[in-house]
Amino acid sequence: MNIGVFASGRGSNFQAILNAIQAGLLPARVVLVLSNKGDAGALEIARALSLAAVHLSQKQFPDEGSFAAAMLHVLKEHNVQIVALAGYLKKIPLSVVREYRNRILNIHPALLPSFGGAGMYGHYVHEAVIASGAKLSGATVHLVDEEYDRGPIVLQKAVAVEALDTPETLAEKVLKIEHEIYPLALKAFAENRVTINERSAWIH
Ligand code: GRF
């Protein structure tokens, strides 16, 4: 299974996916790493491994239509079968979501549908979780649809929120879970063990 990874930052989830492939746990290969940031750590990792590393940003295009067309072209050029958003902070253009319906995954650092949606990323998520007094947080792998963080949930794992937790300590606990469940969700797709209905997605 050919994976296209989209990342905006350091790429620790991308690295976790690579580690699972190299350990023989994930029968897939990363054929493309795309970032809206030319200096993203994820692109550095890709370049070091001679993987296709593409800097593609809306800023390089006059309008969303031409940006979306360029993104679709890059995906097809590299025969991407599954897109894995891994710390990618931009919305996916509608035409791309439609073309890759049920084939774009995202990792969110909370237990959706709670603490998701526009503006809910990075430390904002963990601040909101702690402020809410919730006793559990965790990570969610979900399919991407037209809205932020709303598509069918594929896999989740929880972690306790403790009295002395700060957004930083909670982020660290959640990130470990992200690195654990993202490869497992991708493995299920690679092995064709995912059933999707309108309510959710189920691994079997
Ligand atoms: C992670 O917290 C992830 O949940 C979110 O982006 C953050 C950074 O991810 N989607 P990474 O270290 O760049 O993979």
C-alpha cells in the first residue's frame, strides 16, 4: 500500500510510520511526503531517506482550484493510495477529499468528537482538556471529510489525565499513543481490514 504523508512540522508521526514499516509491522511504503512548510522537519527526514519530498502551499498558487489541481497531480504522480495527515495543519481542498473519499486519514491528539474542530490543534487541545477537568484524553485516527476532525473514527486509545498534568506533560503522553495507534490503523487499511459505514469505521 502506497502512503502519502502530509506534515507541517517535525514529523514524529511520520517517523513512527517509517519505524513500523522498517520493523516489518506495516506492509506499506511511504511514496510521498508533502508539506506546506518548505523547512518542515518531516521533509528533512524524507530527503535524508531519498523519499519524494514536496513543498506545496496555497501561497504558491493564485487560487484554491489551481492549488487543489497541483495536489491531485502530485498524489497521482506518486500513485498514492492512502493519504496520512500527520501534523498537517491545513484544510484539504474539497476536490481532493472527494477524489480520495475514505482514503485520507488524520491523527488528532484528543478523543474525538470532543476537543476537535477548527483551532483545536497542538497545545490548544491539551489546554482545553485540562481546563475541562476531563479524566481521560487520548488520540484518535479518523477519516477526513469536508469538516475539520469530523470524519468516521477508525481507532482511539485513551490515557489518564492526572491532577499535576500540564498541557506539556499531557501532550507527551498523548503523542506516545499517537505513535502507537497510527501505524496500527494504517496496517488495518493495508490489510483490507476496515469496514466503513456512515457512522464510523471498524477494524476487524
Ligand atoms: C501531533 O500532536 C499530532 O496529533 C498533530 O500534530 C502534532 C505534531 O505531529 N496532528 P508530528 O510530531 O509533526 O507528527
